[in-house]
Amino acid sequence: MDQPTIDPHLPNEPQQPQTPNAPQALNAPQESKASELPPRRGWEGVFNEKLALWGSAILLAGWALGLLSLLIADSAASGTDDAVSFFFGFFGIFAFIGLCIATPFLATLFAFIAIASLDSDVPERKRNARIALVLAILSIMPIVVYFGPKYMF
């Protein structure tokens, strides 16, 4: 390893580690490696709190878009253009039916993934798991609000 090099511009002695007073730009990659979360292997790499967080957020966004399209269809129905009302109405009805079928299964899956991620030692993962759990519970609320009065009373 310590053999002399042929190129006279390269030093023959081994490279010394960077000094602590080196500029921050040179030390940045080393610090980012130290602050990264440990990688997960197997199914834990797929079914983690990020999936639960994004999935719950997408469910809530789907409910918001579906109900918003129904409101737009209702307001367009009061005008003279029926095509806009039909377009937004069909989208809203299909979104509502699809989310009524899919939300109980997906929200439960995301809630269990978030609960499993709560026992992590990393604070960022715990925070994401808490947010995902709250969003999963909130994504069931439109079903409870819509079907609750029909079947409870």
C-alpha cells in the first residue's frame, strides 16, 4: 500500500483524515451518513410508518376530492349546463362508492402498521406513526358520519 507512486504529483504517504477545522462542505457527507436512519430489511422496509402516513393522507384526499366534486355537481345543476353536473356527479358517486368499499380495509391496515411502528426507538418514526394513526382514524370519519345516523337510530 505504501509503495511509491509513479505520478510525481500524488503524495507517497497515505492520506490523512480531514481535520476538525475543515470547511463544512467537506464534512457534510460524513454527517449525513451518521444522521440517517438504519435501513430496514424484508417486509419492514415496505410496510412501515411512511406507507401508513402516505396511504392515510391519500385516503383523506380522496374523500375530500370526491365530496368536493359532489358539491361542484350540485352547484352546477342549478345552472343551465347539465354536462358539467353529470361529469362531476359521476366522478363524485364513483369516488364515494369506491372509498366506501376500500376505506374500512385500507384504514385498518394503515392503523395497524402505524401501531406496529409506535414501538420504534427512532423519534422521527414514532412521530410519523402517530400522525399516520390519527389520519387513519380520520379517514374512517366520513363513513361513520354518513352511515352512522341510518343504522344507529
